[in-house]
Amino acid sequence: MTKCKRLGVLDAAFLTLDSRDVSAHVGILVTLSRPEDASPDFIRDLVVQLREATTFTAPFNYRLARSPLRKFPPTWDVLPDDEVDLDYHFRHSALPAPGGQSELGVLVSRLHSLPLDRRRPLWECHLIEGLSDGRFAIYVKVHHALADGINGTRRIAKMFDVDPESTRLRAVWQTEPETSERIRTRVGRRSRVRRRFQLVGGLGVAVGRILKDAIRPSDPAVAVPFRVPRMEVLNGRIGRERQFATQSYPLERVKRVATALGVTVNDVFIGICAGGLRRYLAEFHELPQKSLVAGTPVSLRRTGDGRGNAIAMLVAKLFTEVADPVDRIRLVSRSTMVAKQKFYALPQFVGDYYGVLTNGPSILQNIIGTAGRSRPPFNLVISNIPGSREPLYLHGARVLEAYPISLLAHGQALNITVISSAGQFNVGFVGCRDRLPHMQRLALYAGEALGEIEAVLGLVAPDLNESEVVH
């Protein structure tokens, strides 16, 4: 007999994004090298062991209730293990050997373009063999209603071990969540009423600050939702097909630039994305005279918080109209700092609901059909997800790279997300194939933007300039 679990408001909102052209799932692509002493049957044996993992932890056993529109938020049915069809959710694929990064990227682009089946738990896991040098890959996609990027990445990371000799094998659908239940505090009726008034007042203050900045900005670096250049190429209606590209380079390169400029690693990341976009859009005569504005997710998750989604969206200017790369990063740093200061000045209990407030406008535009036809709250999403600092292994196979693959929606044709893992800076670019051709070119330009900054600062190191592109 199934049990029911109610969705959070933000979790439920992500379900409303799904349509013929929008599939609100996120993913990750992990490439691995076989152990040096691996047998010819290493991949086959790995697949057999994974197929024998027939128990499921939450939320991999959650299926959307049959009548989700009768109430809001809708509910999940919690399925017993024998009602989850593992043969459907876990799939073994192969590229024509020896497959390269390009062929892998084409396959993953197609897989990420396909919607998840709402009649089943909303996740898939693909093991892909046939890569050159004996490498293989794992691609996992999960609906955003089940997990945000940070939560999902943490769960997937639990598949792996830091010990290269470990033979323990944990399927992603068997990894344990941070906690099985949210930590709750029992309060009386009067306290709940008082808290609701405080919440409304706190959110009113937050909205008031946004409106004040829209009318009279307190700082030129302040970004304001909807006060952005509307660009058809980035903010029009999207099609179903996705295109995925990557760029990878040593994290040390980014850290050296951040140290030299006195900014954060995330500021450098946003700055090089801005540099890549500046060149890419100029080639298509689409570079606006005013700065592009990015939505930058921040985590609201605290220890013991098991929500599917616990994120808020801050906005920051990219200063794509500024030609000097160093000036651009310093201005970006100022914009992100001001955005964080305004957010962290809010009471903590208001911050818990800030995700609904800041993600809501974009989701609402998609619900009522104005997304891609009206001015968006931001031009694109740029996100930074922390990863493991140590090398990771799966049954002795070493993780080489881990690339995030995020969602797109009408009004948002581009998403750029990075995972820093074991000393590598792995950037995933996801774009609408109909809107943004040659995504690999944008990935390449972002890498060259980093090299340009290094050259200006005198930090160029030949042995730190290795990069790869998947498209």
C-alpha cells in the first residue's frame, strides 16, 4: 500500500513548468576511467550489480499522485520497492567505440531533451560505455520537483567512495538523504499567527527593497528583476531540443585570478561567463548595449533540512557592455556582493520563503503563458555547485569529470552551471538548440576569457591551460 507525502510549494511549482517544450529536470554527467587492473567484463559486471540493487530510498520511490490537480500542493505516492520498475529507470547504453567527447555530448543532449514519464518516479540513470581509452560515463537526471542542484549533486556524490580500493557499490537510487524528515518546532496557535504576521511583514520589506531599487537604485551595480534587456535569442520561446557543451580546467587557475583581484572564485566564474557571452553574442550581432542580468541561485538549506528545493534566486549584473576583462570582474564582484548583503540582511525565517518569492515570477510567467513573450526577471541563470574536494571512485573506477546539466524554460534559453570537484572546474552549458546554435563555441569562448584575464594579470601558466569541449 502506498503512502502519501505532500510537496513543498516550490517543489510543486517546478511541476507546473512541464509542457511540450519544457521538461523541468536537472542532470549530471560523470565520466570515469576503469581501474588499471580491470577485467574485460568490468562494465558488464558493474551493470549486473547495479541491476541487483532493487531497494529504493526517498525520493527515488516517489511517484506523482494520480490526481495532482485536485489540491495544491499536490502529493507524492511513496511506492514499495516492487512497484518501481528498475529496468525502466536504469539503462545501459553504448557509443560506437571509440567514442569521443563530441559523440558523448550528442547522446547526452538527446537524453536531456526527452521528458520524464509522470506515470513513474521522476528520475533516470544511464550507464554509457564505449568511450575512448576504456572510459565510461554515468548520466543521471531527476525532476527539479524532487531535488535542487545542490541537494541532487550531494545525493549523486554518495554513489562514490574516496577509497580507490573500496568494492562497495551504492546505486544512486539507494543513497541516503541528508535526513528523513525536516526538523520541526512545536509552537502554539498564537505563536503561529504571530509568525505569519512577521513573515508577511518580512516579505513585504523584501519586495519594498526591490521596488525601491527599481525606482532609484542605491548603487549602479544593483541588479533589479525585470529591469533587463529583453533578447529574443536568450529570452524568447524555446523548443524541446537541448544542446549541451562543457569546459573544464584546473580550479587553481580560477583561484589564482580570484586572489590577484581580491574577489571570490564565483565572481571570476561569472566574469568569464560574461566574457564568453560578450564575444558569442557579438558574433551574431545580438550583444545589447546594456548589461545582461543573471539569476544566481543560493542555497537556503540548513543541517537536517530534507526539502527537495531550498533555493533563492539573487540577481547580478554581468557588465557585458564592459570591454576590459579585469574591470568587468570587479564590477561583477560589486554586484554580487550587494545582492548578498541585501539577502542576508533579511530575517532567517523570511529567507526560508524567499525562494518562492524570487523563483515565483519566472515560474508564473511560464504558467500563464507570458514567458518568452514579455520581459524576463533575468536573462539567464549562472549557478555554482560545490563538489567533493577529494578524488572519487566507483568500484575502483576514478571519477575524471562531473558536469552539471540544468533545466531551461520559456524565457530562459541558456543555463550555465559549474561543479568544482577534486581540483577541477567543470562547467556545463545547456542551451535551446533552436535559439542558440554552436553551443560549443560559447563554451570555448568562456575558457578563452579566463586565458585573457590571466594574460592581463601576468598569470599565464602553460601547464594550466588544458581544457576540453563536449557538444
